[in-house]
Amino acid sequence: MLDQAAQALPADARVVVVANRAFGGHVLTDQAPAHGWDGLAPVHGQTRWRDRQGRIPPMVQQVAQRGDRWNGQGEVFIAVLIEVEPPWTSTVTLALPTRRPK
């Protein structure tokens, strides 16, 4: 599907693929980057990431409440926990501004 979209778009188009939890994994990690595109997908609070120092905190430590915003670099992966009600968070592959516009 992304190959068809790539053929229909101008070569210099800036594309961000927005995915849901059911459709996000390989599309964001393999297919979107193959076209030079970035991706955005929701993740659970128990999703963990490895920062440049090798620490592996849960994503919820970065965005603990609604409206929180955080920007960082690292590797994202999931730790599955049963019977947990996680907050909604998202992971994105593109660089975001560190401050909200006024």
C-alpha cells in the first residue's frame, strides 16, 4: 500500500505515516523508512525504550499525564503486562520541537 502511495506523491513530499496499534509495527519500522518517511503510532505506557545511556525506562515515566510532551532519541520496544490500564502515549520517528508554540 505504501508503494502505491509513494508512486502517487511528488518526490519531494514530506510524509508522516500515522498508524494505529494494530497496523503500526512493521509499517513504521520497515516500510515507511524505506521511502524516507517518518511515522507516528500510539503506544502503551508500559512500552519501554532504550536511551543513549542504555537505560530502559517505561514510556509512562516520560509522559505521566494527559498533555505532557517529551522529545528524545532511543530504541522503542514493548514489555507486555497483564491487567494494566495504561495511559495513551505515542511514539514518532521524526524530530519534534522541544517547546509548544505560543
